[in-house]
Amino acid sequence: MYMEDNVKEIRAALEKDPRINLHRFPIAVSVENGDLVLAGETENIAAKKLAVLLAANIEATARIVDRLRVVPAETMGDKEIRDHVCRVLFEEAALESCLILAGDLEMRRQAVPQPAGSIVVEVADGIVTLNGSVPSLSHKRLAGVLAWWVPGCRDVVNGLEEVPPESDNDDELVDAVRLVLEKDPFVNAGMIRVSSKDWVVKLEGLVPNDAMKRMAERDAWCVLGVKQVINEIQTEE
């Protein structure tokens, strides 16, 4: 009964949050074998993460199973998504020491005879799964964001391990968000200040238009470990 009461409370909270847009993108909340399950499609990655965070704040004891998928920006088949992810990972200079693997596909730079890590890419039903190892947490986070940026992607499961292991903290998260903003050609990262406390990222600054403000927030949400994004960026428009 306690769990069922929380399910009702979660549904009501999802209904009240306009960022989740439950009327257009319904989310099913249920209990399966003692786990709280969220399923459905969300408008964007922010709505997906906000829904999970909201549920976790209300139901703090149960394991939350996230079956939410983001509506893709473009319809693409799994092989097309896989090939696109592999290409952007291979073309990223920061990942040049990593071997890229996907089924029978192997991509490595000839100038790097001994790879310092490998990224295994799998795609099923639009869900990109990354496994293998990379040199640092920053590499892991960047690989995940690059996968999120592929238009057909519906979710990213980032199982990459950093070797050697690193301790994570807010400073690491800020560095990762700054790096991602710098990688986005549609964002002027120099105009944006990034800070974080308890994995809640705050964006501040002044940008030319609302599109760049929204793009910067989306980029921050894509970074693994971000629990919430507070967007206080001002626009010149």
C-alpha cells in the first residue's frame, strides 16, 4: 500500500511539472517485483531525467527502473545509428587513442599503434550502449554525449570504465560540462559560466538568443552524472 500511495503521488507530480509535458508524452508508473518502473517516451533528455529525479525524491527506498526513451530528432535504423555513433567517436580528437568496435567493424587510427582503451558500440531499438574502457572520466562522459547527439538516439547506456579508476566530484562534472559546451559548434562556450553543487549544474552568462540558451542546457543534461540543470543564462534578444 505504501508503494502504491507513492505511485499516485509520483503521477500527480509528473502531471504538475510542465517541463515533462505529460499530456503529450504520457509516462506509465508501475511497481514490478518491488521495483518502481517508469516507461514511455519523453520530449527530450531533460524531461526524461527530471521524471526519474522526481520519482526518486518521492520514492527514496525502491530501485527505480528507467524505461523512458527520448523521442528521436530523426528516424534512423539501428545500423545507421551505430555507424553514425562510431563515426563521431572516431572523428573526435580527444578519443583518438581509443579503438572503436561495433560487431565486425573495427576503427583505429594508424598513428596510434597501441590503443589506450576501446569503445564497444551496440544499438538496439534506438538505444545506444557503450562498453569497454577509456583513459578517464572525461573521456567516458564525452563519449556518452557524442552518442546522445546522434539524431536517431533514444537513450544512452554508458557502461564505459575509466582505467585507472577516478574519484568523481562536482569539479570533475563542471570540467566535463565545459568540455561538452566547447565541443558544440552551436554554442559559444566562452559566454557561459558553469558551476555545480551536489551534481546540480548551474549555467549563467549572456548569449545572443534563446536557441543557444536551450542548446547549452540540453548539452548539460546529456552529461553523465548531472542530476539537475538550473539554467540562468540571459539572452540579448
